[in-house]
Amino acid sequence: MSASPFVLPPVRLLPEGDLARSALDVPLLERALRLARWAAPERVVDAAGELLEADLVVAAGELGLSLEEADTLGETAQAWAAAVDSGLLALEIEEEAEESTPQGEAAGRAVPGENLDAVAAGEVQDVLDAWLATAESALAEAAAPDLESLHDSEEGELPEWDPEAEADFLDTALANLYTLAALDDGSESVQGAVPLPVLAASLVVPDEMEQPSDAVLEEVTEVMLRLDDHFRLLAPTGLVDYQPLDDALIEDEDDPGLPEPGDDLDPDEISRYGLVRLTPLGLYGLRQLLLDAGASAPVVGDLAGAPGAELLDALAGYPDRLARAEAEGWLADRKPAEAARELLAAARGTDDGAPSRRLMCQQTLTLVGAGAEPAIREVLDDRQLGGLARVWLTESGAQDVPAPDAEMVYWLTVDTLAAQLAAGDDHELLSELVADLVARHDGFFDAAWRVDHPATADVLEAMGQLHPDRRSAKAARKAAFKARSREAH
């Protein structure tokens, strides 16, 4: 994949042993392995390392493919190339023969490769490496031009084709699919699969565009058709499960009848427009390619041995369900009181990230048992941590929980809002929260601007933008001004 120095959301991966077993069942690798065994002790190849025509026919029979099918020899050649690319076969072609022998004539031989025995024996890492090599080869092939489909019969010329640009397009589509899979909460998927229009729109429609223009919608349609071609080719690799675009929808080239982003379609109708899902093996493989390209692609469980501060900083950027899973893994081998002390110590601070750490600390502490109570009571008098400690004790049903003073209540309110604003929480939900807070506390803004918190002015300014009532919004902005004036002095 092309260089991609970006941060991706965390994912769950299956154990590598399970992934290796899945890889051995992938059609492309399974065929490559069969051909590598069949080729022993050697097979004649041409200067490009491909089987001669007679042997290609025999190899197709070895794979159980019918010569009556149009794609049989192409599929056989693809499996042979996968065997070579994955190291299951090694080519021995003299340089002179490679340069002087016409294509299709004997120029050298293929012999069992150094990876064959290990892959055949099911060695986990060797199997995964071999599968990933076949997947990379298929990705390169998917980005290559299909000369037959590109040929312009009227002009007798081939249109311009930029393999590098097409490879970048496919890389971006797969990275977006990876992100959608990681963030999937069921709202954008159909039984875990992403509708092709959703993926296409993610590549074309700008985030700030509420209503796509006709030109953008036309581009979405074009991208869908390109993706359909690519995913049909990639399905045998084990990277994706793909239900292709219904050909009946695109028979009319002038009016393909494809949906617009936001169209309300039932699941059965949506499936006709194509559904794509990264397989568990595809999630693993694509992550490896993204890591090689320079991306940051965490896995749930990576932080099990990390310090508390590193855990809390990371959880702030995790989706809720994955944050919980990561926190549970971190807590698994720690005693409740020790874990609570480490988390609370990590939550302290006045830096910009401190409110988010405290919110993650509060959420992680909900997973800790009653054994954490002594450690949590130790911070009741701490101005930064006393509020969240009282919340935990109250929600845990503890007795003799001292009531917080008004200053602590307001400080915790500002701190929590600062964390939610930093997380970019849903605008409507935040607006409702702000309105509810103000309604429950008489004179909220008169007291809030005096709160000694680094984010007080920013929070009040944001409340002025979020509050649905104009009078309250104005009061919030006025309070923000007072807070900034106080900070200046």
C-alpha cells in the first residue's frame, strides 16, 4: 500500500492460529499450495516464470477446473503466480535465457520453494506470510488495467490508465473499509457488511457536504462501479466477503438506477447494490499492510501491560465498546485497589488532555470491584479527583459518602464537559445535556465562571454555542468573557 501516516481506530483480531487455519482454506492460497506440490520436483517455465501452455492445461485439471469455463486458464495462471509470489515455488531462470527466450517458450524451471514445507505443515506465521503475499499480489493485479474492458472499439485505442493512481484509489477504499469495520456499531452496516454506496460515498462526498450535488452523486455511481470490479477480483483472496452489485441495476448505462447517499432502503434492497465485508483474515492482513505503510493501527489488548496514563490517553480515542474491552484486559491481571490507585494517579493534571483522562478513569473504574473502595476513598479530598470518587462510591452503593461542596460540583461539571467536547460527542446530545444542566442549577452561569479550571472559559463559550435558548446562550457567552477576564488577572 502507499505511504499512509495516519491513525486508525483499534480492531479486534482473532488468534493467529485461527487465522492461519482460515488462510489455508482461502481458494487462492489453497490452489497455490496444490500447484506447488504438483510442480515437484520441477516444471518447465517461460522467461516470465509462467507455465507453458500444455502444462497450464494439465495444472487446471490438477485444480479440478473445467476447461469448458472461460476463466479456467486465467484462474490457473493466477494460482501459479500466487505460488511463486508466496515462496511456495522458486524460479530458476538464467539471465541470458530470460532476455533472449520468447514468451511461451521454455526458459527455465520452477522448483519447490523454501516456504513450501512450512506452509504445508501449517506453521502459523509461515502460512500467514504466504497468504499475505498472495493477497498483495492480487491487490496489484486488481489495480492493473483490464485491457479487454478498457478497449474502445470505436476509436481502436486504449484510454489513459494510471496504475499508480488506481492502486492509491484501491488502497484508500480498503483503508476506509477498515475504518468502517473498526467503528461499526450496526448503524452503517447490514449484518456487519458495508453497503457499496456507503463505501463509495466515504471516498467522494466531503464531510461538510450535507446534500450532495448531482455531480457528486454521479461520481459516487462511478466509484461504485469501479469498486464492484475490484472486489469481484479480490473475493477469492480471502480479504473480503463480497456480494456483487446486481447486474440488472446497471444494464441501462444511461440510467443505472443506483441509490443516492441517504436513500432509505430496506436491507433486502440495499443488498442489491453490493455488500462488502473485511473477513477476520482480511482485517489482519490489511492491518499488516497499513502498518507497513506507516499507519498507526492498534489492536484491542495491546495496552494490557501499559502504564495507567498510556491506557487512559488511548481510551479517549476508542469507540465505547472497544474502550471497555481494552479496559477489561488492562484490569484482568491487576488487583482492584492497585489498579484504582494507578488510574487515579494517571488522571491528575491540568494539561489539555487531563479532562479526557479523568473521564476515561471514571468509566474504567466502573469495571473495578468493591476491592477498589479503600483506594478511591483516599482521594475524596482531592480537588481534581474527589468528585469522580464520590460518583463511584455512590453508584457502588457505598455508605457514608460525604456530600460534595458546590465548588466541587461545578468543577466536576466543567471537567466532564471539557472531556466530552474534546471527544467531539454528538452535537444534539451535548446541546440537550447543556440545557438540562442549566435548568437543574439556578444561577449556573453566575457560579460557573468562577470555577478554577483551565477549561472554564472554553467550556462556557461552547455552552453558549450549544444551548438552544437564546437568553441562556447569551448568559453563557457573558460568563465566558468573565472567566477569561479573571484568567487574565
